[in-house]
Amino acid sequence: METDQAHEWGRAIVQAYMSWYVFFVAGNVAVMAWIHTRKMAEKSAQLLVCMLAFLNLGGIVSSGYILWYLHDMVAKPLPMLWMVISVAGGANTIALFGLLVLWSFVLIRRTYDKPIRTPKS
């Protein structure tokens, strides 16, 4: 692969990583804010939280797989390009992991931190 072609290819990969990063983070934060500012049925909220946590887990797995695949193709011939791709992919993976932890926390809080209702006397 020619160096110019490889740089264009690497640039497209980094651009895709960062575009998905912005989309996922903004989408997750918007839905999290929406859930906390609206009254929803608990089951609906729990289902939505589980779905987004699962999507973030899928994003972590696919991001890791893409990095693993690109390492074999790019790391030896173009080490600088690999460094840029790995930083972009690493940022994406770390953000998705953080969002997964946050969604897990939201699910636990919504499921188990309910006020104890005392019977009326």
C-alpha cells in the first residue's frame, strides 16, 4: 500500500472513530438526561437503560476488534498512523466503557434504591 493511500485510509478510520464517539456520547447523555427529567414507567426506563448498556457493550467489543484487526495491518508498516488510530480507538473504547458503567449505575439505582413505603396507620 502506498504511503499517501495509507494515510488517507488511516484518516478515514480516525474520522469514523471520532464521529461515532461524538454520536454515542451525545446520544447517551441526551437519553440519560431525558430519563431523569421525565416520569416514565419503571419497566420502560429499565428496558431503555438495559438496551443502551447493551449497545455500549457491543461498541466496546467492536472497537476492540477493529483495533486488533488494524494492528495487524498498520502497526509495522506505518507506526505513526497506528499511534493515531490507537489513540482514537482507545478514546472511543474508554468513553463507551465509562458510559456502560454509568448506565449500570443508573440501572442499579432505579432498581434497588427505592424508598421504603411504610403502611398508613
